[in-house]
Amino acid sequence: MPKRTDISSILIIGSGPIVIGQACEFDYSGTQACRALKGEGYRIILANSNPATIMTDPDFADATYIEPLTVEVLEQIIRKEKPDVILPTLGGQTALNLAIELHENGILKKYKTKLIGASPEAIATAEDRQLFKDAMSEIGIASAISGSAHNLSEAQAVVSKIGLPVIIRPAYILGGKGTGIAETEESFNDLALKGIDASPINEILIEQSVKGWKEFELEVMRDCRDNCVVVCSIENVDAMGVHTGDSITVAPAQTLTDVEYQKMRDSAFACLRRVGVETGGSNVQFAVNPKTGEQIIIEMNPRVSRSSALASKATGFPIAKIAALLAVGYSLDEIPNDITKKTPASFEPVIDYVVTKIPRWTFEKFPGTPDILGTQMQSIGEVMAIGRTFPESLQKAIRSLEIGRTGLNADASEAVFDKTTTARLLKSIALPSSNRIFEVESLLRRGQKPEKLSRLCGYDPWFLHQMKRISDARTNFAAQDFRKLSARDLKAIKQLGFSDAQLAYLAKVDPEAITSRRHALKVEPTYKMVDTCAAEFSADTPYCYSTWEDETEVVRSKRKKVMILGSGPNRIGQGIEFDYACVHASFALAEAGVESIMYNCNPETVSTDYDTSDKLYFEPITLEDVMNVIAVEKPDGIIVSLGGQTPLKLANVLPQKLILGTSPKAIDRAEDRKEWSKLCQKLNIPQPPGGTATTLEKALAVARRVNYPLLVRPSYVLGGRAMRIIYNEQQLAATFNEVAGIGALIQEGGLSAERPVLVDHFLSDAIEIDLDALRDTKGNVAVAGIMEHVEAAGVHSGDSACVLPAQNLSKSTLAMLIKYAEAIAKELQVVGLINIQFVVRDEQVYVIEANPRASRTVPFVAKAIGVPLAKLATRIMLGESLDSLKSIYDFKVNGQKLLQRTKPKRLVSVKESVFVFSRFSNTDIVLGPEMKSTGEVMGIGENFAEAFGKAEVAASFKIPNAGFIVITVADFAKQAILPIARSLLGMGFHLIATKGTASFLQENGIVVSQTIAKVSENSSDNIVEFINNNEVRLLINVPNGSTKAQTDGYQTRKAALERHVFVVTSLPAIKAIVASMQESRHRRHVVRSLQSQ
Amino acid sequence: MTPGALVLQDGTVFEGYVFGSEKSISSGEVVFHTAPTGYQEILSDPSYAGQIVTFTYPHIGNYGINNADNESRAIFARGVIVRDYHEAYSNYRATKSLDTWLKRTNVAAITGIDTRKLTRHIREQGALPGAFGSASLRELQLAAKKEPGTAGIDLVKAVSTKKAYSVGSGKLRVTALDYGIKSSIISQLATFATVTVLPADSTSEQVLASRPNGIFLSNGPGDPQTVNYGVQTIRKLLGHAPIFGICLGHQLLATALGGKTVKMPFGHHGGNHPVQDLSTNVVEITSQNHNFAVIESSLKDAVVTHRNLNDNVVEGLRSTLYPAFSVQYHPEAGPGPHDARHLFTAFKSLMEQT
């Protein structure tokens, strides 16, 4: 059926900020959908609060609303735009839940708009676990025995029927939040209560545990003619019991016979039809009993999911794009397969390689949270690797993770596992963790049998035997002189995915020795293409991966070409913002007529979409792998400054003449503490006093010179990894040991004279400023954004809310900031972007650091001012001047050297950070210098209060009208809290305060409704109890600086978090929130599309 | 493993390691198959007689070999080419490894081949005769040169049953002409009929002597033009009972109806081919294995009912004069998707109507 002509406008709902379980895969899917449907001539209206996405670029929709994703706001957008239909299946669980709410609140009916892609009934059947199970049993598909419950007694009745162990899942949640396996009655009661609480409809499903069964997923699509196809099958290496998002997964399924696979396929289609997904993509999960082959269905998502992004990248089949086209009436056979061009999309992709996905965890960011994996997802990002065999793709995936590993062991980091006794490792592998696969390899190398290990860790023996090939090959390699190996033997070990670095470790030589031996023997990688059809048809889309075989099929073009190194897996500190910048670079190259070659290993991103760039290399971002592609493509330049720290780390070792933009030497000069201080002195720019240290003694010496408090941080890390504010010597000693010690940091490089710890005096109560600027080869500088942080200095810039334009800086301070920025950019001979951080106290400007590369704030600034910064940076790196780009990108540079759109925007923009604390229940939520946020939202308003209010709502704060507000603040903040408390009282809230705070408020004439005890004052009737038993709207808690786990504040914040109470912990944020609450009383939420601004 | 090589008739050489049977030379027509699962069914499908099967999926043998999934009594393929064979396998039904099975049936295999390069080569050059094994390159080249391929050669007689036999106990009687019939087809028919399987060269009298309610023309290997005896028989059977043909059976029915067939460059071998039912526009994902196809313009007393959406090849036809229809693909699956199994029901209905 051709596309629908009865509709002309479509509202697409995005997924909001990056959180665990909902990452940039939904930017990928939303961007594809916007592109596809806009290409069909529909008017696209987009709602998404996340400014760091490509989809919220104004070019991708006709009306882009960067507004909070709430039903109230969506109603405003619907009222204004009157979309004919709403497409909610591409924005993750967020969009699906909003769609259901719009339906239930009668808003769809009121504005005569309908859902496409999934009906409310289908969503309900798929999402409500009991409805789903009933539906499945109706069509004869087995699922785990289960029952649902809304309270503890119902739950206990259900479990008495099923028997322990059981798995508990809350209804309507994403990423397995609140899910757990209960093996004892006690843990059952605990998990049941938590689960009921986590579910937005207070419902849990209690299910027979199939822990240890094999887990599979099918990505399926259906069109309006009832044509169904499987796009990809995925097998989890980790058995049931580990959330799919936290499992190592492989595509296609490896251990199913055709009979078993076809049975699963039949069930998936039957499920799709019964649930009623009329068009689009779904993900269906199965568990298989390895002993009997018994199959049960676990769940299905009637929408594009994280797995669909993986399946799209794994096969080259663009699920989101096709889902969008199916939703407007096309059938699969009417849509061409983009990759072959000649064949239609109504087929099932087959692949002739193995894809491995490994999650990227960030446990080191959350001290107190054990590295144990379970049914609740904890990873922040993931990598994917393609190899012709499982061993090859597994090892490539591991080295893509950037956790300091060069493959499946065979590097220095294996020592920790090899030193552990067999008995302990055998015990350890029964518990899933981020290191389990390395422990398993260590055991295999000791001669432990795959079948035995399989019983312990749940990996299928097939995977273990394949891993054993890696172990055997390394043992064999290490026993020989590598110089005597034949080309055929060297190739054979490379075919198992070994990196030169691993082989060098085994041969006890430098990696260069292996590499040059390889070159001498002409053992070089070959590049194959991902083509959806296992080479049955010729492919037009160069989506490439390396392997070690006979033939390279990639053809180098004669065009001028530039390679962009991407940012690798998402993690805290390096997220979607850098992918955004890389994608823009690719677009800018296209606009400049230069061939773009994208190089990345993150399957969730827009950058790894095959049609983002002219060519895509899906490869690990390591020196060896990058050099190999350089040898094949011979690019004219390489962009390393847009993908964050990952590509930057390679800048010094790649061929220097190929690096575009600011020279790696200048980057080092900004990063090297001594050089940087010299530079600041030369330019006469004040810095907070400080120094560097590689030992504790040196650090103490610096401390004596500059005085406490101190800001202590390692060099060359993003996201303030291990950054701390230090108040005394003991803290300094502890922190220094942590920074210098074992763990992830050492894997990222460790301490050395080149990578010392930076020790600076910390300026408390100062305003922190983030500045992004551009400089071209002619020396012209334009300042794109001066962002004022809402939180005081000391909170990591990636965690602090910030506002653009700055609200509290004098004209002379602004002029000073611009002057300093220009001087620094000139001195570093910056070509492209530079980000500089300043602090301002009492009109005095100090520079903290400068990074001559794209910063996290680039997409936010670009959207706030309406100028595509990363594109400008890319064109500048190609040698073009700011002046020559003005007409192309519609901007000007004003008298103050500020970059503006030709018709400047007059609105205020606020960026707020979004956290995942509730996943890491033992981590405190007080912000500090180490970055902990995963995502960001943007609020746009006429003034700061409106913009900030929107940003907070977008970050899930429900602006209250009445109710309880709990206040407990440290002494230093008591005076400052008075006016705030007064206005809250004036707005009609009931103030509840702990003893000290209450008496201070009362002394100052403020009515406190109830005085409550701190936890330490009364163990049974206290602030935590109050939060648990009352509807608290807001918790204002300014702690005194200690983050020790068991303090009162910690327990209070933890309770608030568990009860979904919004917590504010810094004075500036509290002031801003209260201002926004007042502002919101005066007017309704006003929505403005980017295009109208 | 012993080093070995694959040599194609055009002289292209691929290096690898041999496993399975220890014979030093195996030759045949080299084709590729794109299904990632179902190697046991594929290798035991008599339609692969005369062919060396290249699997495009690199890991083959993962789930071993079991006692239930064979499509016939033996392996009819001449050899197996894979990218990465490893002896370990894992599946609760498995009883032996692929290597053990190949050794027992005296079929050789070669691993470590750049199967993607080979596939691309076949895609460009067409299916080629070739030889592989541990023999010297010279010997392999000679064997490849001598290898005749499949065009013009009758491979049916060698794979067909020599004696008639019956399966099932249904009320309806289906007589199947065995040109290389797969067990899954027999099982599908036996769900509703008593199936009498007759040798490929049976006469129409012999077929009609079994008083069939329906006649089934099976799949089988090689060139339909060499199965003239089959075409003669089918011509005489038209109109006597409803006829349903699959794969080679489809090509023979088309020939019996006056049509012609042609050898395709590299055929269709996979489990993911989109076939559209032209009467409903519904697209089914089908299992396919054929090197020859019916020429549409040659059809007179038949209409095309199904088409391959990848290349428009005729995938199904129906006689305009008789109750007879056929498909080029494999609705019985084994291996492959079950999307088209309803065709057996359609055959049953046709029998019940007449």
C-alpha cells in the first residue's frame, strides 16, 4: 500500500535525556524516523528535551520543541501544532508511556489525533505483564508461571503458588529498574515492596525464575499487509538472570538448530499479531532451557528498542527508518533495501560475520555500589564489534571498550585474575560481574573444562570452547619465537582477534616489533562490507569492518577524504554530545564536498548509521586498528578533536601531518600543568594557585603552599574522573592513594611524570564559567557561548546546571572573559573549537583550564544560539575562515566578538543534568567535582526563571502547588535559606524542618509546620520516616561538605530518592528552583519551537 | 588439521584445512548457501547431489548433528566449504560433531576459506565446478577441469528411491514421485494423507495404479531438462488428479505444460528469499535451493502465481487447464521459515474438491 495521504503532519516523541536503559539509540532511531518521514513530505513536529541529540537539530523537523516531556507540555504542543497523528514507537519507553497517558487523559480524543505505529491496546497488552501472559497463553505460547500483585499480601499469596526463587518485575518500567531475583522470603518481601514502588501503576509481576536458561532476542517487523520478517536474532552470552542491556550479546544466534530457531520465529510473529502491533518493529525475548530445549517467551517491546539499534548496526537493516515508513502505510516490499538498492526491504537479512556487543559499565564512578550484574540494568553505554568469527569479534569488542584492555586478557591487566586462586575464581564466576569474562578465560587457560565452567557461569559451552581457542592460541604463541612464525601462522592468530599489543605482551616485546614483523610478512587486515545479504547481491553502501582473510573489497575513492574518529562507548563524562559533534563534522564535510569517513564502535549512535557519512568503519578505536584503516584509505586528514578524550588520546601517535585543526602539541600544552601555568603567566591571566604531584609528599608540599581547600584531579581524564575537593591532610592522603592506586584509572594510563595529579587551591563560593569559542587559521576568534553555572564552583561542570547567556556577570567581567579566551586561543594557535573554564569571585576572573577541542557543551550552545558550532569547527579545520562561512551558516560575529545568528536569539537557555542515582542505591547524590550525570535536558524561556523551571521539569521535577517541603541545612547556609523559606511559605507550602533548621527559621519569624528529628537523633521517628510516610514535594538539603556514607544527610537523601522526592542540595539551585516555582504560578507553560525562535 | 586447497575451474585457488572424510580430492559444482542455521538439513537434502556447498555463515557445526533433522538417508552434497569449523558443539539434541558425521558418510570438507571472497566470485562468475582436498594443487586443478558441473546431467536417478514405499495413514492418498524427496515434505504430506513414494522413473500407469487423490512432484537435484522421463509421465498424469510440485517438481510441471527452463548464474540458496503471492500481494520469506528457473515467457497453459522480489524469478505457477500448481521454493522448510506451509493445506483442499 502506498503511503497515507489522509495525514499531513506527524508528532514524533523523543526519549528525553540519556539515562541508564535509554541512551543515544533513541537519537539514532528518532533521527532516522524524522529524516524518512520528512523525506516523504510530511510536516514533522518533534518533542524532545535533550539538546545533545541530532534529531533536535532544526533541520530534522519542521517544528522542533526542546521542551519537557510531560503530558501537560505535549498537550500544549498538540494544541498549537494540531498534528494529524502521533508516532510514539521511536522514543523508547518514555514516548510509549507518554502516549498511553495522552490516550488515558483523553487528550488524543480532544484534539482528534491518533497514535500510529502502536495502538493504546497493543501497548497495554505488551506492557502489562499479566495481560501479556494471558494473551500468550491464549495463542499457545508458553511463558514463565507468574502472577501480579499490588501490595505485599497479594505478592505473598502469589509466591506461595509459584515457589522461590522468583523474579520480581515492576510494570511499565524501562531498563529493568526495580527488578530483582528473590531466593529467600526476606529478600522477596524487600524486592516486592521496592518493585511496587518503582512501578508507575504500583504493580509487580512475580514470576518463576528461569535464571540460568539461555536468552535470545528476535528483532521483528510487521507491515500493514501482515508481512512479518525477522531482522536479526541475538543470543546472550550471559544466561537469564543478567539484564539484556548488561549482557554480552552476539548476533546471530549461535547455538540454535534451525528447528529451534524456526519455532522461535513462529512464536515471535504470533506474538506480534496477537499483541496487535500493526506496523513497525518489535523486540521479542525468549528463554530456552539448555537441557530440554523448552522455550518460553519472556517479553516483547512494541517499539524500537536498544536491541533494534544493535540489530540495525549488526545487519545494515535500518529498523527505525523502515518502522517509520511502515507507520505511514508503506508495506515492506514497497521500500527498497538501501544497501543493495536492487532488492526490497521485505526480506530477512543474513550476515556472514559475528557481531558482539559488550556493555560499558562505570562502577568506578559509584563507590559503594558492588560490581555485580543482575536483572536491573547498570551499564551506561555499549560497544559493538564485527569479526568473521566469535573469537575475533569478542576480542575486538573488548578492546573497543576502552577499559585499558587489549583483548580477552593477554595484557598487563590480566595479572589480577591470574593471581587469584582457582577456587576463588570458580566461586567468583558464579556471580555475574563486569570482569567475569576475564576470570573465565583465566580459568580456561588453567585447563578448567568448558562444560564445568558452563555449569558455574551459565555461558553456553559453545562460547566457552570458542574462548578456549583464544586461550590455547596464546599459550601456543607464547611458547614460540614470534620471529620464526610463518605468515600463515601469524595470520591464524590474528584471525582469532588478537591485537598486536596482546601479541607483544605475550612475546615480551614492544607492539611495534609485532607490527613491523607483520608488515614484513605482509600479514595485513582485509576489509569486508556489511551488506544485509552475505554477499549474495552487490552492496552500494560502504559499511566496513576489518578481518584477516584473502580479499579486501573496499574500494578507495579518488576524492579528497577526511576521517573522523568517534568517541567510542557512552560513559559518564563522554556521552552523546561528542557523537553529536562527530556527526556534524560528517555533515559539514559533505557540505564542503569532501568525502567523510566515520570511524567508531558504538552501535547506539547516529554516527554509526551507514548513511551519516560517505563511508563507515565499525572498528575499535585503538592505534593499531586506526593505523590499519589509514593504510587502506590514505585520508587527507583526520579529525580527532570532536570525539572527546578517546580520539584525542591517539593524537600524539597518529601521523602528525594528518591531524586537522589544533596541533596535538598545543593540546598537550593546555593539558600539561607546567606548560599551562607558564602560558597563563605569559598571558598575564590569573590562575588559582596550585601545582602538580606524582607522589603524596609532593602533593602535601603543594598543599602547604596554596592552602586548603584543594581541588585535586588527575590529568588527561574527562568527566572529572577521581576529581575531589579536599579540606585537610587526611583527605588528601586518601584521595591521592585512590588516584594513584589500582582500578580503572590505572587502566586508563596511570600516574607518571607525563600524567601527574593536579593540586590546586579551591575557590569556594565562586561563579564557574564555561566558555566555548572558535578560532580560524587567519586568527579570527569568535566566542560562541559564555555559560554561567547555576551551582557554585566545585560541582563538576558536566553536572552543574548552566545558563546562557550568563545572568550575573558584569559587562567588564564579560569583556575580561572574552579577552582572556582570545589570548589563550591565539597562544595555543587553536584551529577550531576551544572550551575554557573560569571562576569568577568578586569581579576577579581566574582561569581553571582550557581544552582546545569540542566540549560537552557544544550541542547546547549550538541550539541556544542557533549556529551549528561543530560544523563551523570542521570547516575551519579544513582551512576555511569564519568570514567565508558566515553566509553559508547564517551567523555573524558582533563587536564583542560574540558569535550570533544573523537574527540573534533573544531567549534564555538552561542546561540541566540528569542523574541515575536511584540505580546505584549506595551512592550519595550530593554533587561534587567528579561528574556523575548521564544526560542533559534543556529549558528555553523568556527569562532565567522560566528557562530553569522548564529544565527542572524536563529533569523530572514536578512543580508543586502545595504540600510539604522538608528543609534541613548546614549552619553556613541557614542565613541564605531565610528568604527562600519565606517565599515558600508565601506560596502556601507547609515547611517541615529538622531541629536546628527549624529553630533558626522560627527565631526569624517563619512558621514551621512540624519539627522532626534527624536519623541520628531518633532511630524510629525521624526525617526518613516522615519522607516515607508523607507526600513530600521537595527536599532542601544543604550538607556541610562531608560525603561520608552514613551521615544523616546521606540517609535522608537516599530515602528521598527512593520515594522519588526531588532533592536540591546547593543554595544557588534552591534559589533558582524557588524563582521558577514563583514564575510558574504567574503563567502557563509556553512552548516555542526552535524554528520560531 | 591437514592443509588443503580449493581450486575452481577458472583457476582461482583458496587455501584452507581439510576435515571430514580423508579422501584427498572432492569435486563438484561450487554453490553458496546463505542460511546461518540448518546445515544438517541442507547437507542431507538430495537436491545438493553433484554440488559442493559453501556456507556463507562462518561458524558451521555449532550445534552438532542430531538424530532427527536429516532430510534423507545420506549426505548427497559432494563436499562442504566453511570459513571456520571447530570441533566443539553444543545442543541438547546433538549426538555427534559435523566432522564425525562427514567422516562416517565419507564426505570431505574444507575450512579456513575466505568464503566471502568465494561467494563474491561465484556471484560474479556464476556457479563453477571446482575441487578441493589435501591433494596437490596440480591434481586439484585437473579434477576441477574434469568436473562437468550440473547442466545437462541427470542426477535424479542416483538419489531417487529404487523401491516404492508408504508413509502415514491419512484418508487421502498422495502419490509422490521421488526425484530426491526431502523427509520434511513427506512429513508435511503425511499430516493429512497416506503418502506413497514412487521412484522417479515410474510410469503414469504405475502412478495411477496407486489410485491417488493427489500427485506430488518432489524436489531434486540438477538440470530439469535431463529428467525427460519425468516430464513424459507428468504430461500423462495431468487432469487425472490434482498435482502439486516443489522445486525440481515445479520445473518438471512447467516443462510438462510446455514451458522451458534456464540455468541461473548462481541460483537461489538460502532461507531469506522474499516471494510475493501475486493474487494477495502477501510476501513470504521462503527457503530456496535451485540453480534452474522457469522462463516466464515460455509458459502457455499456465500462469505465474508467485515471484521472487529480489530478481523477479518465477517462483510459482498454476495450470490454466488442469488442477495443478507448483512452487520453486520450499514451503516444507527444513531448513527455513514456515511462512508457506499453508500450500500443503491448499493441496489438500484441492484434493478434497476433486
